[in-house]
Amino acid sequence: MAVGSFDGLHIGHRKVLSRLISEAGDMPTVVFTFSPHPRAFFEDDFPLLTTDEEKTALLATTGIEMAIFAKFDSAFVEQTAEVFIDRYLKDSLGMRKLVIGSDHAIGKGRSGNIDALAKLAPQMGFELIIVEPEMLGRPFAISGEVVEGEGRGSRLGFPTVNFVPPPEKLLPPAGVFIATDTRGMPGLLYIGTAPTFGKRKIIAEFHGIDRPERIDREFGVSVLDMLRREEKFASADELVVRMRQDREKLLNWLNCR
């Protein structure tokens, strides 16, 4: 069993899960995670790399057999590491091996750090396997509900798919990015407030090289590179000139791959 928040399911998390699978033998592979993210429980407006839905979809690609989302609330947070392990991992799930990142801790006040877990493991009858962390190691994914735009992009010659990421989703800084949609089609992703047109609410717009024939209610992209920060232009004509330059940079970027 592996325990953690697994926000972003980055390469370090995947290393933990790979170790879990290799150590499992005839035991089922289980991920025990939390909803909401523990830091989101303690900190208002804490941004997430992945929503619960995105995390579930990513976990499904790893070969893990089961993912359990425990409700992280005021009662849950009061549990000591011993109580948490005994009640949830041992009694309910029959854990025999715990695979965990070296920077992770469990229990009230993060008292169940690696040193504490190393002492608890022989006392409570489980094997502790520690994995060193690494970085993200994959394109950053953003998805959200498709919304109807104002049609400005089409009028300017750059039709876009407009979508709204969940409010808890961590977003890159406002600007223009090279990205691919779920079909793998490359294009330009804009994230920002459209200051040229006096907007204030964050929007996400994707202009693909090839516009899809059908657009689902949910739309997602993978961010590959950043082209530039958000700018405010004196006119729509100036914006179009820059957008043409952005598209030319996109094509050059693709030709160099």
C-alpha cells in the first residue's frame, strides 16, 4: 500500500507506485489518498496540480488496482499516526507493506515522519519501504468545462475552444503556451484575463492547428512550453499581429522537434 496526497502524480509519485507494484507479489496494490488535499483543508484557496477526477484518471494509467479517497476533515486530522495505521491501513485493509516517499508524514501534526514510521513498523507488524522523491517529469495537464465564448477569436482569424478549469486547479502564469489537446493536436493555449478587452476573470482558450469537428463538454490540454507572458495591446490589430507571430513560433517549435 502507498499513502500520500499524490497531487500532480509527478515522476516521484510514479516512482513510489512503481516500487509498490514491484513489492506487491500476490498482494493487491492499493493507493490511500485524501480528499480534500490536506493543505487545502488547512489553507484557503490552496491551488492543486490535479483535481480528484484528474488524479483518479492518472492513477488508472499506473497499473494500481485500487485507489481509496479518505475524507480529510476535522475528525480525521486529529488521529495520531498509530491510530491512522491501525484503523485504516491494518484493520480495514490488511496492510503488510507500506511504500512511502521519504518526504511524507502521516498523523496529527505530521508526527508520523519517516523516523517515527521506522519505529512503528516492527511494533505494528508491517514492512516500511522508503522511496526518494523526484520532480514532475511530464507535461502539465489542464482540463475543464467547455463554455461559449464571445466569438472574438473567430472574428480575428484564430478560433478557439474556451474552457474553465476548476477553481482549485493550480494554473501557470498568465500567458501564451504551446500545448496539445486530448487528440494530440498541437496549438496555442492562452491563459489570462484578456486585458486588451478589459476583462478580469481568468479564461483558458485553445487555438488548435486543426479545429476538432466535435467538442465534448469537457476539454483538456497538455502544456509543453511557454511562448510569452500576457500582454495588453493598444488595439485588436496589434493583438492579431502578435498572435500571427505566436503561431509562427509554434510551427517553428514543432519543426524542431
